[in-house]
Amino acid sequence: MIRIANAQLWVHDQSEALEFYTSVLGFEVREDFTVAEMGNFRWLTVSPPGQEDITICLMAIPGEPIMDDATREQVQSVLAKGFAGTVFLTTDDVHARYEELTARGLEFAGPPTEQLYGIDASFRDPSGNHFRLTQLKQMPAEYQTAALAGDASAS
């Protein structure tokens, strides 16, 4: 069996990211160590409380020799535009989490809004990574047809 262990997000400053993810989002540190033999490479992972089986690695954008200057600038540009990917977070009460996180200083793009799939609100971390905080609802049957057909054909 293959399982997801962690996902990586590029961050401009790991210490700033650590403060945001722990103090604002309320995540917990899973690993934080520096490997001197790899040029003081810092491995830093976080995840929500109670969800220890998958982590988000807050990865500094590397320079030479791992990434040349042109590539590094491209990554920083894409990140600044919020197009380096999106992380979806789920909750049972998006309105309560919105109020809680706003009180901690998180700036959302707007209040929670109804969508086909549920209620959600978006925000970005200090490095520009895009997040959606979502309270999911049961999808209408017509949107589940393809998934159900796929499951039926697999048996």
C-alpha cells in the first residue's frame, strides 16, 4: 500500500512560517531539525492537532547548487502570485473557524461563502501559498456518478 507521508510548501522564511502555522493556524510541529552535513538544511514539518499521519513540510526555497538563480526567481514569482498549488483544509464549522482564525490575525480574502461542494473561505500564508478552509457537504448524485461508476467497474 502507498500512503501520503507529507506534502511540501515553499516558504520564504521558515521561522516566519513556523510562527504563522503554529500561532495563527494552531498546527503542531512534528519535526524540526537541521542537518549540518547538508549545508545546515532545515527539515521542518507541521500538521493540525490530532492528525499526525500526514505533515506539511515548510521548505525554504533553496539556492545554488540545488536551484539556480533563474529557477529560484521563477519559484518565488509563482509563489508570490498564489499559484504554487492550493491546500484544502476541512472543518465541521467553517464560520466558527473563520471567526477564531480572524481573531488570531489571519486575513481571509473574504467571508465564508456557499459553493457547490460546501462553504469555504480562502487565505494565503506569509509566503503566498493559497489555502481554502472548507466545510464540505454531500455532493449531488449527478456529480457522484463518475466516481460510483469507476468503483463499480473496479470490482
